[in-house]
Amino acid sequence: MKSVLSERMTLHLHDIEHRELEPGAAAAVRSLAHDLRHRLGDETHTTTLHDPALLAEIEQCVGELPDSVRDAVRPPATAAGATVVRGLRVEDPEFGPTPRDWRAAAESAHSGSLELDIAMLLLARCAGDPFGWQGQQNGRLVNNIVPAVGHEDEQSGASSSTLLSPHTEDAFHAQRANLLMLVCLRNPDRVATTVSSVRRVELSDEDLAALTTPTVPILPDVSYGTDFDHPAPALPTVWLDETGSATLRYDPAYTPLDDADPMFRSAYARLTAELARVCHAPALAPGEILLVDNDVAVHGRVPFRARYDGTDRWLKRVNIRLPERRRRAQESSENGYGQRVVAPFRASTDRTAERGSTDERGSVEQP
């Protein structure tokens, strides 16, 4: 698969929304996570975090958090489609060395990593419904993003020396996240995460016509494996909602562009160039949270040299469904290559919705 952005691309920095998690609210999140870990013990750290007791405690206790927590993790409120939330307290020694891969991270004996997992689930539950994928990191609800030996040049979160091409997270799947939450534990080299919004690009009517037409499929990335027997349906790249505002399903590293006609490839190339033009690149510091509207913005990462000495960049990620957003009817027939979500909070949210509860978390503002 070709057509990833050049590793020498220029990063055009734009203003990005910043929020502050108030000190008292940040302390409340960490304190509650600490209490839950001690109440339940550390066994949940060696599993997928699906432990029913842990999930029940999170569901019960999340309402104890200050309203300002929920306000801080609401979806990005500008056309940039991304927000940096500052103020979550993390201390480097509490996590131990950066693990060698996601499996080692999941089995880490350091209590600080588990407490941050629980804190992220609390924050994600304030935002919506956290979920995982059965085929990715054993279905963990909180993924660990660390560089891994032998994966330096692939298009996945385990890479390092190559540019991680901007992409919609899990673009291949109709049940992909509406919102991504990335929390930084460690980033000594100030490695930047790239974010670009389709709401800021400029495309001609001809390009939009090509990009909104189902032309080629989007395949799962290598973190899900490589053996897929399911048929690959053609998908639009740009989708227009009822107001004419654009959303995006974009993953050039896993889109067989060579199978497309020249008109589509040219339009796709112009979209790629536009996403590079409007790119901003926050280098997350420990304790900073990056919220990415996965319906509007694509994200990636600049190259860096991994040392594998326990000091490398370490992020945690949660996929979040926003119940107030509904996928389009035409996406309902997609098979998702057999990939299934692990969504333990979804049933309770859907029951609340059936009782007539409303939700005002909202979506991205129109440009």
C-alpha cells in the first residue's frame, strides 16, 4: 500500500483548542482511580480490564466526579477537531520503564500504570462509552502505545522510525470511535502527534464528487492481523452530512489506491496535500490529554528514534463512542472484516437513552 505522506513534510502549525482540568478535578480523578485499585486489587491489570467488578465500580463512581471533569473531556468544540486537556497529574517514577511492547505494558507490575488505566476509563466514561476491539491488544479497553522492536517501519502505533501517516482511527469499520482519548505518560523527545481536520481543507467540487463516491475499500491495519476472508466493499472517503459538512474516513496506508481510476487518485492526492497544509502537531507532555474527533480529524505521528532503554515515548489510548451520534444507514451493511467491538458500557447507555434521557455533549462546531 502506498501514498503515505512524505516523512519530510512541513508541519504547518495552527491554533488548537486547549482546556484545563481544574486541580481539584484532576486530583479527584486520580484519587478515585487509586481507591478503586486498592478496593479491587491488581488482578485486573493482567486482563483486558473487562473485570465485571471494575466495570461496575466505574459505572457507579463516575457520577462522583466534579462536573468540570465532564466539561473538560467533551468533544472538541472547534473545526480543528482536536483539543489538548492539561492538568492530569502524573509522576514519571510511578510507571516504571517504558515496556518493550503492548503485551508487556498490559502485564506491568507497576501500580501506577493500572491506576492510570482506571483513571482513563473514568475520564472516557465521562465523555461517552469506552470500548475496545477483540482483534486488537486482546480487546483491552485501554491500549498502550509504545515503540516495539521489529515494528519500526510499519504503519501502526508500534512504529517509530517512519512517519505514521495521518489516518482516521479504524477507518475500515462502521463502528469506529467517534472520539479518541490519548494520554501521555512519557515523551522525553517531544515527539509530535499530527492532527488535521477535513473541516479546514479546501477542495474543488470535482474533487468532492470523486471523494464522496465509493471507489476503493479501506483495509484493517496490521494490528488486527493480515488474513481477512471477508469481501472488501468500496467506501467513500469524504462523507457529507445533512447540513453539507464534511466527515472523513481516510487511511492512505491501507487504501489500495492503485486500483482506483486516475480522477480519484488525483482528488485523493489533493486531499492529502490539504490535510498536510492544515496540520498542527502538538507534542504532548506527561499528563496532557489529546482528544481527537475521529469523525472530523485524522491523526498520525512524526518519526523518532526509539532507544528501547525504558525511557521511550509511552501513550495510552481509549476509543469512545458518543451515544448522541448515529452512524449513517448506508454503513450498517458493512461487515467490518469480522472485527468485533468489546463495548461493556453500551447496553447501560442505550437503556438510559430508551428512558428518554437527553445528552448535550454535542459535536464539532460548523466551520
